[in-house]
Amino acid sequence: MTFKHLLLAASTTALLAGGASAETLRWARAGDSLTLDPHAQNEGPTHALQHQISEPLIIRDQTGAMVPTLATEWSPSEENPNVWVFKLREGVTFHDGAEFDSEDVVFSINRAMSEESDMKELLSSVKEVRAADKYTVEIETNGPNPIMPNNLTNLFMMDKDWAEANNAVDVQDVEGGEDTFAAKNANGTGPYKLVSREPDVKTVLEINENYWGKDEFPMQVTEIVYTPIQNAATRVAALLSGEVDFIQDVPVQDLGRVGETAGLDVRTAPQNRVIFFGMNQADEDLTTDNVDGKNPLSDVRVRKAMSMAINRDAIKQVVMRGQSAPAGMIAPPFVNGWTEEMDSASKTDIEAAKKLMEEAGYADGFSIQLDCPNDRYVNDEAICQAAVGMLAQIGVTVNLDAKPKAQHFPLINQGETDFYMLGWGVPTYDSEYIFNFLVHTKGNDRGSWNGTGFSNPELDAKIEALASETDLTKRDAMIGEIWEVVQDEQLYIPIHHQVLNWGMKENVGTEVDPEDSPKFKYFTMN
């Protein structure tokens, strides 16, 4: 049976038994959602919480397949190839009882296209969004966009009237430190309603009894208590003691301990995410290095040498306990445009790296600060610590500054870091998403996470052309050409593809979502 069929069977069983039993699921992970504003941050844990409360037109289910949600069907217009037509689900209400319709979709997509939105790159090809009727929305793009629906799976719909009534029309400026009503309150159409929200402490959700899909999904989780627990040992102890039922990030050193504990289970799967280092190659002089008057990272030989100094196999074996896949490109294998040849391109070669450093004029090396999160990725700080020792072998003295993601990410967005760790998932499963956010020149609704300062107008034009190229063979060739530049320029230092390790009580029924975004309406509690 397919996973969808299993879900339907589970749902039917529950209904025949007189409805799903009331079950509280206590959920923990290393870091909290950064905000409840659905368009303010394009960040995994933020989307994961939002998926319980709000919904996009289309989602990826627990297997990664695209399935109807607030839209029941979508297709290119027969009259205009630049237009995608979405038929909306009728009879859907927001948590406050307000009706969902095309007016809310038009408002939400336009809001997500605004300057402060962290989702605008996904909509960079959009010319206009309009309501054809109460339950039909048309998205017109600048030229035919073959993958427009792929860009909408994390684009959440808001109630236009609710936003206007609560001064939440504008997207929250998270990097600027703004606090808004939408940052701590929510009114979605999703399977769970917000009961209380204490950022970085606890968030409580309860089942939405009026959810449109209540009879379509198991819906056996009726209350969610979400607690961020940054400390890995504390997080595991909470699972072992029964204080929590489900943790998304079992530390690799505790996989055996959790898996061998009676009543607990560890479920593992490759994640659609790659971890890498970014380098500020654009500034004439760096802030955190000891080289006066020039920028060592602007020399591609230095960037290549630093990549050669990283021993990805050692990180896999020692830091990750085998739970990673060394990477040679900043695209996971799930993504259109990934190739095995490019992904195996990163080789450790200390002598060759030293020679490149000498050719670049840095035989004696230099010092620089590495900014790293300590509550976002699997063993993020430990990876950075390992890199410190590896880079020292070629004379690069690294001063590590690790901090929570809420303080780390703004450094990248605001161009205030010279050398940094970042992880990137690709919900569209297409390279265009990577290029729009990480490669394109920053500005003009693209490049918001390009902290490298890299800018190539010719490459920008190729990236922009991907959105309207309908000849998929030609489009794939264009993607390959862009990757050649990214690889040749060593824009980033790929480290590895993450592996997901979810730990849970054995009665919790779910598959591991490659997006690391559990959707609890699918969960069973046997």
C-alpha cells in the first residue's frame, strides 16, 4: 500500500472506532520558530510550526509528494501560457470562523512578495495575482513558469480581514528587531489552533474541530505541546524520561542509547538539506581578519584552498558518527541539477591547499572569525570546531563565534559576517531555488541569503531566465551552466548532506519527512 493509502486506512479505522482518541503529543527540537508571521522568515523550524496552524495552496506530504491542500487542482491556462489557474477548496474557514476564499489568496501572495518578506524570491517571476472568481485564483508570471506550483508549498495563506484588523498587513522585519501582532498570534486554516505562545519556552496548539480535512486524515494528535530544548543531553533526557514524546534531532552520539531503550524508536532518512560555509568575497577589506587593506577571500585560490583543507570524511566519521554524506556542491541529491560528479568534487589535499595559499600570497596564512549557529543544524557548533583545526593546517587561524540562530541568521542577511555556516533545504526540488537565494546578486527580490557578496550580471540573467524556460531539456542545460560557474568560483565550501534522526515513543506512527517538517495531522498514536 502507498503511504497515502495507509493514512486513509488509519483514518477509516479511527472513524469506525468512534473517532480518534484524545492524544497530546509533546514535541521538542533544538530551536524554536523565529516568528509566527508566515512570510517573515524562510526557515525550517519556523515553517514546521506554521504548517500545523496555517496552510499553503499545495503541500508536500510526509513522503515529499505534492498534494492538494487549499487548492484542489491547478494547471496552466489554456488561453495564456503565462498564467497558472488554481481552483480553491470550498467550505474552508479560518480558526476564527471567517470564510477562506480567493481574496485571501491574492492578499497573502502579494504580502509574500513585499520587501520585508523572506519568501519573495519564490515569487520573483510573478507579474500579477488576481481573483477570477470567489474560488479561482490566477497567477500570471513574466513568461511561462513551468515550476510555479513547486514554489508554493511553504507559502501560507492569511485571512485578509484579520490582518487588516490587527495591523498585520505588513510583514514583520525580523532582522530589524521589529515585534508585531502577527509575530505572536495566528489565525490559519490548519489542523491545529494556537492556544498559547511563549517564544523559546513553549507553544501549545489544540485540534481545529472545524478543520476541512478532519475526516480525511488520521488527526489522532489532538493537542501539541512544543518545547525548544537547545541542550542535546537535556533533550535526550526528556525523551528517555517520558517528558516528551517526539524529538526531531536525536544527537548522533545518542542514537544507540535511544534506539535500544524499550518503548522508544529512532527513525532515520536522508534530509533534503546541505550544510556549507559561506565566504565574504566582495568587500575590499574584511572586518574580522588580520590582513590590512585587502580581502584574502576575494582570491579564488584561497577559497579553493580552504575547501581542500576540510576533511569531510573525518567530519562524517568523528563528528557525525557516520550520519552524514560528504558534499561537493550546495544541492542535495533530491534536487534537479544535482550530479554525482559535482557532488564528489570536494577532495582533501593539504599540500595542494598550501601551494594555492602560497600562490595567492598567503604562505603564512591569516586569521578570520567563523560565525556559527549552535541550535539549528545537527552538530553545527561541533562541525565548526572541527573546521577550526582543519583550516589551521594551511595557516588559516579561525576564531569561532557560535551563537543561537536568532542572532546568527541576521548576520548573513545584513552582510555582517565574513565567514559563516549555513544550511539550505530545497522545498521546490529544483536548482532555481538555490540560485535565486544564494547565487543571484543581492537585491531586486533575489539573493537575500547571498552573504558572499558575489555578483555576476551575466549569471543573474541566466538565473532569471530559468523561471520562464519551458523547454525542460534546454532549462536543465542552463542549470548545468550556472552550476559550472558556482563550482569554478568556489562560492561556498560544501560540507555534507544532513541525515535526519527522529526519536519518538514507539506508539507514534509517522514516516520521516525529508523536509524535516512533521505534519501532525498525518501522525497516528497507536
